Amino acid sequence: MDTMELDEIKNQVTSVINELLDAHPQKEGSIFVIGCSSSEICGGTIGKNSSEETGRAVFEAAKSVLDKYGLFIACQCCEHLNRALIIEEECALRYSLEPVCVVPWVHGGGSLATAAWHGLDAPVAVEHVKAAAGIDIGSTLIGMHLKDVAVPVHPKQKFIGKAYVTAAYCRPKLIGGERARYE
């Protein structure tokens, strides 16, 4: 991809995350999960045409926005690493998440996770998080890493590159019966 295409991808990622977080603000220190198929963004088939440059562009744009909101980024690996996540060690410590031993690379973890591994200050891999919100670029299935009640959001920016994007935020469970009161 050329520089103009990568800049457009960065703009699209920034737009989607800002739209989601402006409409559904998250508490500082919350986890925001991102699943990304660089292959789909480039117009290929998931897992078949990985692009390091595209993964890096998505990571850089997302990290920049999430840092402004004070949120932790969790970058989902591909199926070959069982959709583990790359996060900052500080996040793992805060949420008592146990690190696992693996280092992602483009064809075993994916481009986004590889970019996160090289772009975070103190990266670690973990098997699970319970994120408060997230985006899924190219149908990578982030649902397993969201809190129990995820609310889908369809952003105005429907595609990042050529990959369809969906988003979600999470709300607390509504429990109780007819006597329960909610805000």
C-alpha cells in the first residue's frame, strides 16, 4: 500500500473509534479490544494476504486515539494463537491477567498483534480480557473478549480499507425482576 492509502486507513480507524467513544464514553483505564484482518483491509481474504504496513497503520492510529481517552489497547491475535491478545504489562497487572509465552509475527498472530508487540512499551500476551468496548475490522470475531452484554454499533464509516467494520460497547447486566429499578 502507498502512503496515501495508509493515511486514509489511519483516518478511517480514527473516525470509527472517535465516533464510538464520543457516543459511548468509557471509564479511564478500561480495555478497548481491536480485531483486525489486514488481508481484508487490502481487499484479500482473511489470513491470506497479511500486510505489516497495514497492521502498523491500524495500530498507530488506534493507539493514538485510545491514549487520548486514557484507555488500554488490546490487539487480538489471529486464530493460530487462539485469538490471544497483546496488551501493556501495566494492563495485565491492573486486571490480574496472566501472561502467556508467545511472540506474534505476521503469519502467526497477525499484522496488528505484531505491530502492537513492537509498538507497546512493555507488551505481554494474554489469553482473555473482558473489554468495555471495541472494533472488529474484517470479521475477526472479537466477541469472546467483550464483557457479557455487548451492544453492537454500526458506525457511519462502514469500511476500513475494503474491510467491513463493526463496533460495540458494553453495558452492565440488568438483573432482577418486576421489582428491580434501573437508572
